[in-house]
Amino acid sequence: MKKIIFSLLLGALISSCNNNNLMETKMEIKMKTKSYFIHLTSDPKINPSAAMMSIFTASEALKQGHSVTYFAAGDGTRILLKEVIENLHTVTPHGGGTSEISEAAKNSLLEFSKNGGIIHVSEGSFATYGVNQDNYKEHLIDVSKIFWSYPKQLIEESSKADIVFSY
């Protein structure tokens, strides 16, 4: 009888230790996870490096399990235009002048969107280029969801982030 009670107590102790370790592991993962805000205002045709780095940084942070908001404003909104992102290779030596760098940037942004990355765009900035909520599907790459935003949302979203990158 003593052996049975001892075995039960030992089992309960081991189970308790395993649950504590599991809870500690979950807490460690949660503590390591950050929220990122990636802001692109640079014109991708003038500064393609900034545009590509913003996309690849956002994509990598999401792959690492962080929450990521990508906010394109000003001239940076142009990165979502099909004609711009598909032709980045024409304005940069990165990628050896082949279309591979353009395809990589486009695919990364599409994957980012598909896998839960949040994309905000400046509605006012897009209006400058003749793009709006009624015609955007004709002009933009097919990201999963776009939040049409203004400076109010820029401030709200960036203030939630642990880490901010601006390109």
C-alpha cells in the first residue's frame, strides 16, 4: 500500500513539473514574440533597396512568428502597383538585372499577406496615382486584404508596435 501511495505521489510530482516546464516554455515563446511595424514611404523606382528591404524584413519577421504590420504611405504605396513591383529589376543592380528580384519581392509580399501579415496603405497617397477602393484590383498585386488608412491609423498602428522600421 505504501508503494502505491508513493508511486501516485511521485507521478503527481513529475506531472506537475512537466506542466510547469510547459507553461514556462509557452511564456518564454510569448515573451520573445514582438510586434513589428514596417513603414515604407520611399519611392520604389527611386530607392528600390528600401522597398525590397521593407518587404523582406516584414516577411522574415512574420516567418519568425512575430506579428507584423506593413504600412505603405506616400510614394511607398507604389510598391503594390503591379507595374512597379514587377519591374523593380529595371531600376536596381540587385539580383543581377534579372526579373528574379522583382518576382522575389512580389512573392514575398503576397506570401506575407496570405500568411497573416497586415497591410495598410495610405488612401490619400494612392489617390495621387489614380488608385482607389473602386479600381484597386486593376492596378495592385493581389494581396489578401488591404486596410485603407490615413495618418490617424498610421499613428494608432505604429504606437502598438514593439519595434518600428521605416524605409
